[in-house]
Amino acid sequence: MDLLTGLFTTAFLAGGVLALAALGEVLAERVGVVNLGVEGLMALGALTAIATVAAIPSPTIGFLAALGVGALFGALFAFATVILRANQVLCGLALTLMGSGIASTIGRAYSGMPARATFAPIEVPLLSKIPVIGPAFFSQNILLYLIFIILPVGLSYIMFRTRHGLNLRAVGENPAAADAAGIPVNLIRFAYVTAGSALAAGAGAYLTLTFVPSWSDGVVAGRGWIAVALVIFAGYRPIPAVLSGLLFGFITALGFVGQARGWPIAPAFLSMLPYLGTMAFIIVPVLAWQRMRRIMAAPAAIGVPYYRDLR
């Protein structure tokens, strides 16, 4: 029982990082912009959170500061890709390198420093007493409830049940038709790329304020790239993206538990499990099930800059 509780607790904690970053990428890609800067944004968010709580011991302020930094760098990325129509892949890679480099350089002063303040667990009455799943999910910090319940449900409702959501998806599918219908294509792209970048940085803050919680160079450890892959696996939908994050959190938890309990498996292999899982869950479903190709289909205009004079 204790093993299962620990496994699920770690799965939720580890999955929250990936789920929040994936939600941010869903917002960007749904409006037709590929943001490969998630890794760099997460590094910036992680460092910003640690540096902020070192000065002001409040996890809420640290998290909000990370969101602000993510929005700032996201706005720069959006300006380059949406307004200037620069190559999205190159700009995303540049953002990853720049963000990781800035975080690595500034972060030397905070290397190994534990977070002075973290989000405390909040027990949900009655539900937290449920065996196994109660302590694992209903005795967690407020960010976990935000990531696994409020954000995915809210974003899914907006995206698929409102007129604004229809406009948002139209911008990603056919920006010329959306523009002809009076939808401000560039404004929507700019806004959602910026918002998605803020969530990616928030995922980094969650990492150093809840999951680790401390700063060290390379703490993001490729999770940004996994988040980008999860969006594809989830079919560019918020709720499947969060569930995919939880699945990969479970894979990560298996590696942790295996190393802690001395399973007769090489530690290096256990550490590789999340990355092996990324490849498997992208390749295998498509090869095994033809319908998955339609479910995982990207928005038609993704990665394509919009030129109004050519519509």
C-alpha cells in the first residue's frame, strides 16, 4: 500500500511539470505557432522562482514572477515569429539556447540552494482519506489542482465550447479564412504564444518550488522537449495533454522507485525511461492504429507564417 501511494504521489508531482509545459505548448500550436523554446523557458522560470523566493520567501510571488518572465520572453518570440514572420523552428531553438544559457550563467549564484519557501500540501476533507489515491492526489499543493483540474477543464471548455475557441482554432487551421471573417489573426497568435510561454516558465517554477525543490544547472533535464512531444501524442488537446503528462510522470516515478528499492536494473536505464517512453508513445500508436494519425493530426497552418497580402 505504501509503495503504491508513494508511486502515485511521485507520478502526480513529476507529471505536473510536464502537464503544465504541455498546456502552454498546446496554446501556441493551436494557433499555428511551433514553440521549440519550451526547454529554455522552463529553465528561466525555474531560476526566476528560486531567485525570487530567495529574496521574498513567498512561493506565490516566485511563481508569478516566473510567469512574468515567461510572458516577456514569449512576447519576444511572438514578435519575431508572428510580426516579423521569422522561421519558427530557428527562433524556438534560439530561445532554448538563450534561456538555458541565461539561466545557467545567472544560476551559478544559486547552485544547490534549496527553495526558501515552497507550496504546502492542502488536504481535501474526506477525499484525502481514500486509500492510495487520497494521499497521492488529494493531499497535494494548490498548483497540482490547478494543473490537473482547473486549467485543462477551463482551456478545453474555451477551446471547444465557445465562439472564441472556434476563432482560435480557425487561426491555426486556416488563417486566411479567419482573417476574411474579421478575426484578428496576428493578435490571437501573439496573445496565445505569449500565454503559452508563460505557462512553460510556470512549469519550470513548479519544478524548483515543488518537485525538486532547489536550483542546479540542468535541472530541467530535457523535460521541455518531452512536453513538446506530449502535445503531438495528445492530439493538441488540453485534457489529453495533461493525462499524457501524468502518464509520463508515472514512468518517471517507476524509475525513482526502482532505484530507491534496488531493482536489478541498471540505474542509467531507469533514468532513460521517460525519454524512451516519449519515442514509444509517438511512434507505436501511429504504426499500430491508423486512426491515431487523424487524432494526432496537427493544425493545418502550424509552422506557417501568415502573410495577409497573399490570402
